[in-house]
Amino acid sequence: MEDVSIIPQPDELAAFGQFPPFLARAVRREWLRRRNHAAPGVCGDTDAGNWLASLADRMPAKALALSASDDELRDFAEQAAIEGDRLRINGASLEELADFCHQRGVGLPAGDSEDSIARRVGCPIWWRRNLRKQAARRTEMLAIRLGLVHKRAGLYASHDTIHRRKAQKRRNAGLLEAMQAVNELGDTFTLAELAEKSTANPALRRAELMTRIAGFEYIARGLDMAGEFITITAPSRFHPVHAKGGRRNDKYDGSTPLDARDYLGEVWSRITSALARAGIKIFGFRVAEPHHDGTPHFHGLFFMHRAHVATFRRIVARHAVRECRDELGLTYCVTKKAARDKARAMQAAGHPGSIRSIAERLRVEADFWAKPPRRVWWAIRARVFFKAINWQLGSAAGYIAKYVAKNIDGQKQDGSSVGLDFEAAQGEVDVIVTAQRVDAWAACWGIRQFQQVGGPPVGVWRELRRWDYTGAEDVLQLAAVAADAGNWGRFMEVMGGYEAKRKDMPLQLAKDMAGPNRYGEQKELPSVVFGVVEVASGVVAKSRIHEWTISNGRAATAWTRVNNSTKPINEREIVIDTAQLDQVHPEEWVSFKLSIEEMERYERIKPVDAPFLPPEQMAIQQRARRNALAQYEEQRAQLREFSHLVDEWVGGHMAKAVARRDMDSRQIVGRDLYKRVAAQPGRGLEIIANARVIYENDLARREREALQPKGRWVAENGNSNPITVQLAQATAAARRWVANTNPDAAGVLTLGR
């Protein structure tokens, strides 16, 4: 039985403190296992200590500890950006910048020029983004190596990664709800409402994917093509845990899911090149999803001529099993040169015969797969699997529907579950639950889940669905009607069929030049989409006709098809009419509400495994609590200075919005009147007289409405209480929190009116 009462040495305690609590517990368990169950002749203390030191040494000396909170990460990013900007000003070389970044655990950023690279190194936004990404991936990789990611522990991803993803989604949802988009007509939407109308909505994303797959199937059935469903898996060295029993895989070499993704991408690239050389045209979809231990694999549903199926299978299998083929019982050589080298080694080992004769007896990959034996297809099922689609039993889209839903939200079109996930232990977990884990896995490792192979670009399809095609002619109208009807098969026919190359298709995206980004980079090619252009005639269907303004409580900044607002909100130029608001912005109210959430989050931070937590780490947490409380008090003091300005500021901007909308409405009515008069010259006076009557009636209605008592203004978040009442409620909530955490400080929270 393990002796769990052993207290590590001080340097080992410090190493424990570098990891998040859930990882620190797993590290401690492994440390105890190595200490108590050392191999014969090996000192358990030494082996356990060396192993723990090797974990700590993998982190660069100046890197942020994996146990750091998000506030500590922000502070670290700010400091790193200040030092990086100082290096840029002093003219540091790329080698010096790369060394500076590597010492802090991130790689040198990519950029169009040395100046843009240096600007990224001096940007706190770039540091925050990359520090979060690297911390998440390092934490997840340690969890995989410590056996915390598999069907009997954390399916697809560790529990910490799941919680991290959920927190990220909550932050994003709050940000989208707090920001608004307003166009020149006065139409106002929150960004959350707009996101629900795009493919960011899982239901719409799933529906669009299934529509495109069904369209491909429509074309394939019409041309009497064959359908092939394939699965490609990485070799054993990429898999840390056996699916059966949950035992550690002895062949695992420490590869990450990113390594497996890159391997599969290289294999797929060789397959597509070989298919192109063989003159085989396929179209369909490829799906990437995780095994139970987080290792990715590919599924594919492809359509092709029936005469090409056998060659397609041989090409896919040849490239999918090339690496580590010996574990599948395949002993051939890849090239003739490799066969000669192996023959030379066999001759040196005493094998009879000349090098040439020995090499001739060794089979080469191309000859083997020109006519493979029938038994080989069963032998390679663990690496590549083929299943022919039987049109008599059902649709191909129905066959792949579960794979699509599993990688999005696990739901059918009616919102019900698609079933159970059999990757989970005993297959008892609903796909709606495991789909959240798949989403967290893909977000952590940055893995693209769906890729269309062949067919027209979906970007043209989406832009045409935005466009009012009334009055259009020829190809534009045919494609727009198909897109509006959701008929991907017909849209594909209009765009030239499945064999057409994208550069030869009749419709292309219309793009404009984008402005320089925050790092001073100017794209050489147009990148901002504003419509669709018919290549032959040059006719443009402009699908993005409005100029949008994005605001989050401050004065808004225009967001047009040319200025796509790559500059962050807090760096844009702010112009406010009220002189008193030059010092204090109502955005401080949003900051105050967010600070309450931060205080609640700090309340939930409790030292875990206190006997193994170093005093320095405990002191850091205590300082963080004190700093948060001080910041909280400072913001409460600021609220006393500007609370009476909030209503004035909101009221002024609401009045301006109403005035702008009225003016735009009059302009639209005027343009419509001009068109009607121009279209019917003989009835001009009659049309103008009717328009005057309508205008006078509308003016009288507005005057009557102005005499009626006005309703209370409702805040953006739906709270109709006066600002003073909201402040009093927030003060009471803060006082309760302080009373629960620090009774001696409960009396310090006061708020003047």
C-alpha cells in the first residue's frame, strides 16, 4: 500500500505549486507511485524527484506558471508587452525577439515584416491570446501524459479544459450581449442576436452542413455514382491509452493531438495528389473527430464514378498505412532504393545471394498496392476502413448525420438527441453531453472539424442568400434562386458541376481592400467581401449594403465593408458631446458590474492540497484578494462621481438616434416619391398631393404621441429600475459578499447618492 504521509522536499513542494490544482493532485499521485514502487536497484526518492524536476524543467525559466490565474496572466502579458516594446524601440533583431519570446513560453509571432513582428511582441493583446493558448495546451498535454484523458477519466478532453471552454463561452456571450450594431437606418441589434442568425449558431451550422451533404448526394445519385465512407486513424505511437481497459500504451511516444493532426493532414495531402495524378475526381466532406484519448482521426464521405472505386481504395490505403506498417504485418519497402539498402543490410548480416537478387525478392510499395491480396483489407482495418454506401438501404447524408451532430451539438433538427456516444465507457453518455467535450477539444487544439472536398465555394452561396435577386438575370439569378431555396445540388450545377475548378466557375466573391491592421500590415490582395461578381459580364451583386456601427456604451465606431474594425474597442477614437464625460465614461458602470463577477470568482478560489502548496503561492493568492478588494472599493468611489451623468448620457444618445432615424426615413420616403413620379410623369401632382396627406397625418400622430406621458427608460440589460436603485442593489450584494469573506470590513462599503 502506498505511503501517502510522505512530505516532499521544499524544492519539490515548489514544483507542485507550478501546476493547477487538478494537475498537482495527479502529479503527486505519480510522484508517490514512483517513490513507493521503484524498480529493483533504483532509489525511489531519487527517481521520483528526478521525474518531478523534469516536469518543472519543461517550462522555460521566465514562463508563467500553469497555476496562474487569469488576472496574473493579464499582468504578465502587460509586463511582457512593455518589455517587448522596449526591445522594439531599441532596434532588437529577430533573434533577440525570438529568444525573448521563448524564455516566456511562446513562439516568435508571424508577420509580413520585421516591424509587424516586433509590434506583436510589444502588444498586450497578442501576449494574452498566446499565453492563454499555450497555457491551455501545456496543461492539456500534461493531463494526457498523466492519464487524465480517456473514456474512464475525461472523455476526449480533461475536465479542466471543459470548464475552461465553458467559462470562455460565458465571457463571449456576455460581451456579445453588451455590444450593439446599428446601421444607417437606425436598425439596432445586439451582437448576440446577429450571432444567432449566422453559422456561429450550432443549429444553423449543422443545418447548412447537412444541406450541402444532401446536395452532393443529389448530384451523385443523378449521375449513378458510388458513395464511399472511409475512416483514417493515426499509428499506435500517437495514442496514449488503450481503448480497451484504459491501460497506458507502451508504444506511445509523447506525441500531441497537434502532431497527430499534422500527420493526418500530410497523409491526406499525399492522397489527394495521387488521386489527381490518377485522374480521379471526388467530392464530399471530411470530418475530424477525437478518439476517447484525444487523438484525432478522419472520417470521410466521398462520391465518385463507380469505375474509380477500386483505384480510390488502393490509393487511400497505400498512403494511410505507409508509416509503422510493420505493426499491421506489412513488410514491403516504400521505394526501390529502400529495397536495395535493406538488401545490402541483409547481405551484410549473412543472407545468401547478391544485393540485386535479394532486392528483387523484396516487394516495393507500388507493386504491392497495384494488386494487393484480399486478406490485406482485413489486416489494415485498424488504420483505414472502407464502407460502400448502399443506396437501397438509405441515404448517405443519413449515414454521416450522427458524425456531424456529434461534432457540433449532438442534436437532430427537432432538437432531440441523435443517440448515445459509444466512445464513452459502456456507451451510456448522451451525445448532447459529449458534444460539449468535443467542442472543447477542438477549441483547445485548434483542429478544423469539417472540410468540404470538391464542389463550389460556400462563401458565394452565403453571400447570394443575403442578396435580393429581384431583377437579376442569367447565372446570377439562377444561382441566387438555388441558394435562397437551400438547393445545394442545383447551385452546384449552376456553378459548373462537380468537376469544375474554382478558378473557372462563373461566379466569384467580390472583395475590396482592407485597411491596415493594428500592426501596420496592409494586405496586398482584396480580402473584405461585399458581394458576388459574375466573371463573364462583370456584374456585381452587392450583398452587404448597410454601414454598421458597433458600440459598447461609448460613442460608436463605424464598421463598414472597408473598415472591418480590426482595431480593439479600447483603442478607437472616442468622441462624446457632453464635456463632463471627458473624465468619466458610463463604461465604468459596465466595468463595475464585471468587477462584482471578479469578486465572486475570487471567493471561489480556495487553496487545494494546502500541505503541498508553497508559501509563495499562498502569498500570491492573498495579495490577489487584497488587490481585488482595493480595486472594488476604488470603483465604488468612482460611481459616486458619475452616477447622475448616466441617465443624461443615455438620454442624449437616444434622442440623437431617434432624430437620425427620422431623417433617414424622410430621405427614403423622398427617394421613393421621386421614383414614383419619374415612373408616372402624368400623375406627378396627384402623387405629391397624396404624399403630403400621408406626411400631415404622420406629423399629427407624432404630436399626439408627444403629449402622452413617456414611459420609463429601460436599460440595455432589461433592468428598468432607476440607476440609484441598481447601485443600491449592487452595494447590498457587495456588502453581503464582504460580510461573508471578511466580517471586519463589512462596514467600509458605503455609497453616497
